[in-house]
Amino acid sequence: MVQTDPGPARDWVVLTLMKSLLILILALGVPMLTLGAPAGRRHLLDNRTFRVEVDGSRVTSLQVDPAGMGEYGPNWVLDLGFDAIAETPETALDCDGASVHITGLQEESVETLSIQNGGVADKLEPGRSLGQTFTVKSGHFSKVEARTPTWWTKDSDATLSLRRDGPAGELIAQRWLEDIADNSWQSLEFAKQGAGLYYLELSDPKGDVGWWSSRDKAYVDGQGFVGGKPAEGVEREMRVAITRGIGDAEVTVALKGAELEFTAAVRPHEGEQPRAHPLEMTVRWDNEGYEVSDQTVPFFRFLTDTMRYMPTQQLKRWTQRGGRYELSFGGARWIEADGTGNHDLRFVGKNLGLSWHLGGKETMLRFTSGAANEDGASTTRVTLQARPREDSVPGNWPRFVMPDAQDSVEATTFLYERDFTYPPVWGPGAWLEWNQLGRVWQFSPHLGTLRHFLLTYQMSEDGYVHTWGGNPGWPFPDNKRWDTRHFDTNARLILGSWRFAAWHRDDGFLKGQAERLRKAMEYQLTVLKGADGLIISASKDVNGRHEGVGNNYWDILPFGHLDAYANAVWYASLEAMAQFEEMLTAIGGVETTVPARAPEYYRGLAIKARDAYNETFWDEDAGRYIGCVDIDGKRHDYGFTFVNVEAMAYGLASDEQARRIYHWMETEPTSSGDADTYSKWIFAPRANTLHNPPWNPEEGKLSDVPQEPWWHFGWRGTPYNDQCQDGGAILYTSYFDLMSRLRHLGASNAWKHWQEIVARWRMPDHLCGGTPLYRGEHPQQINAGAVGLDIPFPESGLVPCWLLYGALGVEATAEGLVIAPRLPAEVPQLSIENVAYRGLPLNIEATREQVTVSCGAPGHEFKWQAPLGEEGRVVFTQPPAPVRFPDTPLWRNG
């Protein structure tokens, strides 16, 4: 029998059948799944919503079409998988078309072998070497680091080498270090090395370079060397990240319609504790410049169900992400990454968190999620939801609404970008009032956190409210050696507590805080001498002299003794305490160990304090308030704008004084030679208009400057413009500036200045991110700088709040919710949505004729209107019957 080969005809039939099948699949809308061979390492999952390439234990490509049509945008993902879960020779993959199941993985733990700095900077001399042996007892490592002083130089070089066994051992890796930064960690990376004895060496110096070391040896598994010879009693600061296997793991990547689920199941080895494993997504990301678009980054913002928000502008121009000011999200049910392309991604998990780890051309998004015990395994699960590209936020978020749509969007976005990047509670004593000002009026579960913080913030037995949480004093300088307490913290606790109590009328809070506030006020009246009119710092170190220590937030300036900044807050705390006592009386009063004082006492003392403030701090010749009168009676004035705008905002200045203050700030030259108090930075006035000159203990005052230096003993000063406390600016001060303009110069003046600030914010950097900013500004972040805007300045979120407290004129008081709008001519109508008052989300709207308060919460719907009348104010106390305030605030149920 002769067999014939159908050849091309057979291929044509097969191809035709395949095309017909594909057309049928597309017509029926059936998801197309690409099957993978069980033994293969690489697999493709594709259901027309997600196209996922899996290579071993990692995803190497991810494309999304939220419409489910397979019209994918570009891939931004370089790597996606669980942290600390690694492949082994036993790793195997099984694919059923809808999921890839990866077995034979290993859970790894990274532990740091660290030799600590003993405070000796050993200099590396030419022709010599400095070294350190160390022992790795188990596991493996691929990086070592040494900490190098360069004595303030920036152009030093050296060689860093790693050898096995000792100075004469096998060379594993070597690197020439260039332009070494002072006190930086210098690293050496190489292929994995196992257990054994190793030798790290620094040699071939160029310029001034050394190795931080110790003469008090504590590390027993190695020692320091000099010139290849052991140095008795010496050890050198270094660290090694050692990885070892601690559990058996499996990972599953599964398509479930518009969701992509990642699951890691780990069974710890005996003696090891179960733990969760972050899901890490490394994406292409141009970290340079100012552009946030589909040409540079995959996402333009991040937000959560817990009212957190991060614009990508804030993540630009960072060479690394870390240190004490690193921002992250936490405690969320979901975190959404809104895309620059055709989709948004929502990440869903248990107690979900996110941190950003930035590089030059890529960024890692690290999603942490709580683990659960499933079938004896510690299981971490994170789900990605594909969502259509949309610019929405959760419905409970606040919104400003004005006749001009652009005004509304910009004011609202400004609020999100500045107020929501940080947690609702941030910072120690200086932020006790600012946290409340920025967040107490927003309808969110974070109100419970604000409440708890006020009730539990630490104070000493004598009634002093701590400056830094558990520590009575500020951490700079050493608060065990110096008395670094700030003496505005008691006033700030009182102001913050009054605000929370007035906004939420929580009887439990009032009763729980009564003892603490009376004690805090009594400390101000007696220990700080406030009963005489002004508070005086109660510390030998906080004396107001040059080389003294700070007394407030502006911590490298030695405010002290009679401090105008602290006394402005003291003055404000008197009315706050009067109203707190009125609210306590309204619920029947509370007995405490500290006797209550009548509201009239505090209001009478406030008059006395205002008179004393103006008598002590007003400079008639200069037309402004000075900063401080030190313990010797010497007056210190460098043209502090922040002192003056806060004094005006708190009501200490007359209209005539305010006119003179603004004349000085707006028209008189600064130390730059120009009248640029506002034009230099635009977003806020210079912190001071007179240069506070550099100094050092050996040389003393510089001869070519008209002013004497006035600095904390640990700060030597900088050229004018280079430091945010000397010629620079901090954004938050514009809140007080806008409020004082509104009070003294009128609504249109304040609106005009707000528009100038917004115009600067509108520039591509959105007033945030790493250095340099769009106009060349150098921001203070982890290191000192000229301007303070985002990191670490959460108080910047106060600025857009002037629309609530100022333009709309809303203030919660013992009387009720006072609404006294001061609308500029440019804004005949203003409303704010989702304002939290006494447990309900309110919408408050004002025109020149009337105020409307409404609520749309189910079961609590109402609309209340009142004419403004001649007084220009109304007081909202109760919803119209039959609606009433809930016994349990609705935000506690959210």
C-alpha cells in the first residue's frame, strides 16, 4: 500500500480549524487560557484581563485590560513575587491554565551581623590598610558594608576588599570607592558565600578617609587589623546580611476573572515562628525630573480605604528610600495604584501596607499583608483587582466645592496631597494641636486614633506634657545630658483636646481628659508662672541665650525664657480651657484632684496675657513682634515671620499692628537686599528676614555681618537661604498667614495670596519630592535644607484647611458649630462635604446670605438652613427633628 503525504493540504486544514475555534471563543466571550506544561519553568496565563508571564517563582511580565478584551497596555513589571521565598533545586511548577502552583521553595530569614560604632574614627594612612575579620556560622551572604568617615570631605577614594580566612586569603571581591560621603556606608556585593571566616579590608586611600572603630572590643568572632596585622582590642563598624533557610514554602499565582491572586503558604522549620511575606513588585520607573506620565511611571498616585494618599510627585528624584522619615501606608483593606495608562490596580489583603523603595530607573512597591493559618501553613494572600482608569476617591473623603471647578479640584487635591500622605497622628508634642486642626473635622475611623492619642499622650507627675512621646525632652541634643523640654506642649495638649471635645461632644473623652487637662493647665499657671501673664521656661538649659537649647518646633533656634512663639500658644490655650470647662459643666461636671477653675478666670487671664504679650514682645520701631527675651533680659529679633503670623492668627495683634507687620513683610528688604520675603519661595514667607550668621566656638561672631549669631550650640549656621530656619521657609506657616490675612486684611487679600500659593503648587513638582524642586529649591528631608514641604512636615496639610476655618468660618465651640463665613468677592459660594461633627458626616455650604447644613447618611438625612443676618454668623447645635445625633458616632462603625 502506497501512503501519500497530505503535506500543505493537511496544514491548511489544521490552521483553518484553529482559526475557526479562535473566532468562536472570541464570539462567546470565553476567557482564553494558555496552558503550560507541568514540567516547564516558564508559563503564560492569559484570560484577556490579565496576561501574566511566570518564570520560576517570579512573575516577569504583567499586562492588564480591565475591559477583558485582551487589548493590553504595555508591561511595566520587571519582577513580582514574595519576599524571602527562594527557589531550591527541588523547585517545580505545575500549570493548569488558570493558575501556576510552585512547590519546593524555601522560606529564608535575613539576619544582620553587626559590629557597632565605638566612636573612634581611625584614619587610613597611605601605604597602610585597615581590616576586620568576621565569622559567618551558617547560611549565606552576598554583601558587606563598612562605615567610613571622611572628615567633612566629599572627594575621598579607597579600595574595599573581601578575602577568605584572613589578609592573605583568597580574594572574593574588590571595589574602588569614589567620592565617599562622610560617615556613609560603603558596600561590596558578590556571589553567594557560605559559612566561614572572612576578612574585610580598606586600603589605597586618596584624600581623607577612614573606618569607624572601637577600642572597647565586644565582638568575639573576629577582630580589627592594621596593615594586615591584628590590632589588639580593636574592632571596626560593619554589617553583613546573612540569609538562612527557615521553612518550606509553596506559591500560587491564580487568575480569577478580573482578579489575580498571589498566595504564599509556608511551613516553618522546627523552632521558627510563622510570619507573613511581603509581595514585592518591581516596576520600570523614571525617578528623575518632574514628569508623571505614561512615558515615565506606571502610576500617578496611590490611595487607601483608610484615607491615605500619595502623589507620585512626592516619590520623584529620590536616590534611595529609607531612614527615619520614610513614608508608608499601613492597616488598609485595600490600596489602589491609579495608572498613567489604561487601568488602575487595587491591591487587597489583610492589614495591608505599602512602602516605596526607589532607584534611578526602577522602583519596588512592597506590599505587606497579615498571614493566616491555613491547613497548618502560614498563608499570605494578596489579590490584584483590575479596575477601569478612574479619578475617584472613597465617598467619605472631604471635598471643597466652589463655583469654579478648577478651584474646587485644586483645593481638594492640595488637601489630599499634603494632609493624607502621613498617618492621622504623627509626631510628638508640637503636633498635638496640628494633628487635630488637620484631621479632627474629617469623617473617618482615624478619629478614634486621634482620640486615643490625646487620652494617652504621656505627661509627668507634676503635669508637664512630654515633648517627645515617652521622653520628656526633644531628642536633639542628647536629652539625657541636657534638659531639652519644650514648654509649649501643655498648651498644645489643651488646644488639641478642646478641639476634639468641641467637634465630637464625646462625654467619655471629656471625663477621661478632665484630670489631665486641669493638671496641664495648673503646670502652666504655677511652674511656668502663667498666672502672672506670660509663661517662662522652667529649665536652666532653655534660657534663650545664644548656645542655649531650643524651646519649640524651631529647634536649632534657642528660643527660651520668654518665648514669643510659645506664649502665643499659651494665650490660645486659655480660651480653649475655658470652653473645655463649659463642656464639662454641661455634662454635670467632673471632680478631679486638681480643682476646677471657672471659665471667667481663664478669660480674664487671657486679657492680662494679651497685654503682657504686646508689652514684652512688640517692637514699636520695627513694627513687629520679636522672637525672645532671654534670661539676661536680652531681646532677640531676626525678623521671625512665623512668630508674627501665628501671633496674629491667635488674636494677639490689633489691626494697626497687623498693618505694620504686613508692611514689613511685604515691602521691606531682607538680608538678600531685596524685598523678597514672599517672592523668594512663594508658597510661604521666609522664616526670617534678617540673616542669623554662622559662628563657631573658636572664631565667635563673624565680623562682616550686622547681627550677632543666635543658634543652638549644636548648629553652626549656613549662608542665608540655605536653611529653612534662616532665610528658608516651611509651608505650614502659610495656614497662619492666610488666617491672619483674613482676620486683618480681608477675604479678598487672603484669597489672592491663596491663589499665589496654588499657582506654585500647580508647577510640575506639586511642591514635593526630592531635590531639586522645580524652581531649584533644596528641600529639607532626611538631611537639612532650605525649604520644608512634605517629608518630614505633615503639618503642611494645614494650609488648605484655611478654607474650612477661615473662608467658610467653621469652628466647633462649647456653644455649638459656629459658622461665620468670610467669602472673598471671587468666591460667592463655598461648601465642604463630609465634615465630621458629633458623629455625623455633614455638608456645609455658605453664600453671602445664608448657611446650609445637610446630612445624607442613611437614617440621619436632614437639611438645615439659617440666614446670616447682621452678625454674619450662625450656630448649628442640633439637626431638625426627628433626626438626632447618634449615640455612637458613625465613624466608629466604619
